[in-house]
Amino acid sequence: GYEFVFDEVTSFVETSVEAEKDRGYDERRVAKDDRKMLPIYAYRDELLKLVEENQVLVIVGETGSGKTTQIPQYLQEAGYTKRGKIGCTQPRRVAAMSVAARVAQELGVKLGHQVGYSIRFEDCTSEKTVIKYMTDGMLLRELLIEPKLDSYSVIIVDEAHERTLSTDILFGLVKDLAKARPDLRLIISSATLEAKKFSEYFDSARIYMIPGRRYPVEKLFQRCPEPDRLETAVRTVFQIHQREPLGDVLVFLTGQEEIETAETKLKEMMKDLGSKSSEIIICPIYSNLPTELQAKVFDPAPKGTRKVVLATNIAETSLTIEGIRYVVDPGYCKINSYNPKTGMESLLETPISKASAEQRAGRSGRTGPGKCFRLYNVKDLEPTTIPEVQRANLASVVLTLKSLGIDDVFNFDFMDPPPEKSLMKALELLYALGALDGKSYITKLGERMVEFPVDPMLSKMIVGSEKYKCSAEIITIAAMLSTGSSIFYRPTRNQQYLADNARMSFYTDNAGDHIALLRVYNSWKEMNYSSQWCYENYIQSKSMRRARDIREQLAGLLKRIGVELTSNSEDLDAVKKAILAGFFPHSAKLQKDGSYRRVREPQTVYVHPSSGLFGASPKKWLVYHELVLTTKEYMRHTTEMKPEWLVEIAPHYYKLKDIEGTRTKKSQSRNIRSLMLMVDTNTKAKRKVDTNKK
Ligand code: ADP
Ligand code: MG
């Protein structure tokens, strides 16, 4: 039995409930379908008055008070949509989709008509749309097309406390825009008390707090955290199910992979338990979850059953799920981290901040008193998370800013400025790609690259494919690399061998991962996009359909910049050269010990185990799509190339001695760096003066 195991988990210690009690105990219950029952409703008129009187308003309110779903509707009722659309940004795709769906439902309209959403590669809006939810990244892109956002009357930057890279850039841009457009209304909405900082940044903007309602939450923590977080989390859920009264459970996990593992483990445990206990209903929610399944998480659990929601950070503040009484919080999340020295970007599992821990615990006390099981000690946490702008690769946003005519990125009005080194690195890369000229101005090529909603190296690969007459192949590869989920399906246990065989059939002639992806897509197309074919070949048909959508859009964008769709599938070298045109900085050379070394950076990297080249006879030179850091620094999606191509394609970046291996460390990056330094000394000097003033 599991008894022993449970006892181990029960080593939770209670923290003080006193502080929670002060918040007041509110017996009102939220009727699910009644907009008027939401906390924000009582403040509707006051809120509208404040929006009328203040161009910029900072709104703070507890998660679930109704900010995201109600404010746009109030504004519409007050007539703002007669002057223009109401745009509301979300840091996450799923949140944008789900909230839009909810609001459409509340208004009784079809999603995509009056209420719609726009996320990368998916536009669910029409001419009729007046309430538009979108990712912060999409609003950045809209600014490229509509610099003054003339079609909008109100912009709501929602979930501002998340401080994503795009949100931070938006802050600077909309702050400026507000001056140029006195009629525009700006609402910065946040779930936490960072409000003061937002207000200061927006020239002492008015802050409005929506009093929330919250029940007391009992917080328990593990005095001696156990090494296997996932295992402990699952056991804790199980323990809750056996010992606690009915009520739903929310578990915070780091991503799809953990969620899927947890789901499997939970199901196994439940099976062992047999019919002795009441049923549990497992609902996963993460960004790549198919749309059809996303709505399920909001369905109430049938009587006598318990819902267990396995969620990423998305459930921390972006989505409110009713009926949660227990939160299990292992205390980790995945964050984007960038090392400007090596240019290496990775998703790291990191401990959450104190602020996040509080938010997560709060999710259990929305409809009744709650309990939060922490698998860590909150004392060990940092107070807040570092904003993404200070730990991200800035190449993409710098190119966007340059395209918006903001040439001096060092003096951009950042709420928290990024490290200078990250900005330099971004400028260097963009210069190397040809997106910026020697004076750091955007080039024609750069303007064409900006059209594509993908990272600069990928957009350079796409635009660069024109020269090699293989744009048809390249956008297929780009689309396959952009689906956000894996293409190949690897079943557990028995069938792995069959799946691996099926996969390797796309790798004939040492093709490499990029070419294999191209072959998968083309074979699928030849089979009339059949999902049966996918099934038989261990391919995720969902990813394939997404790739087809993305490809269609990339084709449209190519047309827009006047590049003809040409196919050159006979000549794989041409395809590889086009890949290299964007990814030449990602080249690596085989070492004696079987590892690889990046050509221009002193960094050892390895072929990713998911690559078709893993374990094959090693290739001397590789180009890779990205580096991922797990146990080692792995190259994901690699393809063989010829070193002389580096010098042919990027003569400003590689010299013959690089590929012959005779270049000394010192001379390596001198060329570009000296050029860029010359360009930016002016702006840097200016910046110093500015900081002195403060
Ligand atoms: P806030 O933005 O202040 O956190 P929201 O406007 O997101 O609050 O949520 C208000 C209410 O709407 C909550 O009770 C939440 O449960 C409900 N809600 C939001 N989205 C959905 C959805 N997709 N399905 C069902 N209920 C939803
Ligand atoms: Mg919200």
C-alpha cells in the first residue's frame, strides 16, 4: 500500500493563518454566469468616470475580480467602441484565446465577430471586431503597421505585473503614443502591488484599486523538501484526495512535459486505488494544449467528483478557475534566460518569487477557505522575479524598435533597462545578419525581415532563400520549426522501436533534421494531408496542421515583400545554404572527443538526443537551429554543412582562418565589435549623461 508514502508527505508544517484573517471573510458566492456578481461590478461607474478623466490609469485588483473580462465590456457599454477598438493585451496565447471566448459567450456573440483575438499565426478577428484580445507581442507587431494605433480608442496592457519582454517594450511605446494621441485611453492592469512603479513610470498616473474578496488560505509547507518535486506533488494530490473534503485541486507545474508525466502517474495511482474512492477528473492546461481541450478546465466537476487541474504558470494570474480549494505548489516555473556572452538562450526551471508564491496560494481561496501545500520554504525565495527584458535575447525587439524609427535603443525609455551588453549583442547580431548597416540604421533587408513574426535569424533564412531559389522549401522548414510542439511522436515503452524506425526513414542520405522536417511535410502533403498517414508514421497530426497554417501565412508574407515562391527541392545544397544564410552564427565543428565546438564562440555543445544525427557517424561541420540546456548544452535541429559555405555566405563574419582553426581567440570578434562600438559610442555617451542627471 501507499500508507508509508503518505506519511512521508504529511510532513507539512502550518504557517500562520493570522495575517490571512485580517483580510475579512466574505460569504458572498459568485454565481458563475452572472457578470453582476463579480467584485468589479460594484465599481463599474466609478471606473468609467476615472477612465474618462484620466488618460492613463493603473488598475490593481485581485485575480478573478473581473478586470480582464469586464473592463472591455464596460468600455463598450460606455460608447468607447464608437471611436475605435478596445485592445487588451495578454502575455500568454492561451489567456488571450480563452478570455476572448469567455467574453464572446457572455455577450452572446460569435467569437471572431464583435469579440476576437489575435495571437501569432492566428488571427481570429474580423472588420466587426471591437473588443480585441491579443498577445503583447501582437500589439507590438500592429504598431509596425499602424504606428499611432489609430483604429483603437483604448489600449489595456493587462497582466502588467508579468513584465514580459513585449509588455516592457509596449510600455515605452504607448507612453510615447499617449502624448501624440490625447484621445487615446491607456489602462495598465496588474494583479500585484507593483502599481506604484507603474504609476511613477507613467508620469504619476492615477492608481485605482479594486477591492477583492478573498477567503483565508491555510498555508502548509514541507520542512524538508524532497528531491523529486513531481513525485511529491503527485503524492500530495493523492493525499488530499484521500483525506480532505471534496473541492478541486490546482497543481502548478513547469510545462507540458511535467504535466503529462503527472497525469500518467496520477492515473496509475487512481487505478491502484480502484473503486474505493470517489473519482478524480484530470484537466491539464498549458499553452500548446489544443483549443478544444482548453475549455474543459472551466467545466465544473460533476457532483461527487474532484477536479485536479494540472497547470503551468498560466493559472497563477492569467486564468481564474472557479472551485479550487487546494493548491499544490512545487515552487518552480520555467523562465527564459539569456547569456549575452555566448548568445545562448535557454528555458530554465527556476524557483518562483515570493510574489508568485502568494499569488499561487491565493488561487485556493476564491470561492471558499482554501489550503495551499508548498513543497518548499517561502523564506528561500527572492521577493520578485527579474523582468524578462533583463534576461532575454533582445535581437528581435531591437529590430522592431529600429523599424519603428527608434534608432537610439540605448536611450529607449525602459522601465528597467536591460544590460548594455545584451543590447550590444543584439546590435552585433543584426549587423552580422545584414539587418542593420554600419551606422546601426535598419537596412532594406532588415525592413523585409521585420515583416515576418519570427526571430531575426529565422526571418533572414526566409528572406535569404530568394537567392537560392528555394523559398518553397525554406518556408516549409521555417513553419515546421515554429509549431511550438514536437513533430515526431514517441510512444512510451513497446512501440518506441517502431516509432524510431519510422522517423529514421526521413533521414536517408544523412539528411539532417531540417531536411527531415521538409521531407515529413512533403510526404504528408503528397498523402493529401492525411491524419491516418500521420498516425501510421508516428507523426503528430496536430503539429502538422499547425505547420500548414503557419506555412500559408509565411507564403502570404513572402508575396507581400515581392518574393516569388520557388521550389528547388532537387538541390539540397541550395536549401542548406539558405538555412546558413540565417543561421551562420550557429555553426559548430566536431572535436576529437566527439563533442562539438562553436566556430566563433569558445563553447562546447552536443548533438541533441532527439536529432536524427544523434549516434550516427559524426559529421564534421554542423549548423544548428537552437541550443537547449538540460544536462548539457545541446544543439537542437542540426544539419550538416560545408565550412567553405560559411566564408561564401558570411564573409564579414567568418574568415578562412576560422574554418581552418588558426584564428587566435583575440582576433575572433574584433572586426564586428569595433565597428559597432564606433557606431554606438555616441549614444552610450549620451546615456551616461542621462543617468548622471538622475
Ligand atoms: P481578472 O482579470 O480580474 O483576474 P477575469 O475577468 O479573468 O478576472 O475573470 C472573471 C471571472 O470570469 C472569473 O470568475 C472567471 O472564473 C471567469 N472566467 C474567465 N474566463 C473564463 C472562461 N474561459 N470560462 C469560464 N469562466 C471564465
Ligand atoms: Mg485578468
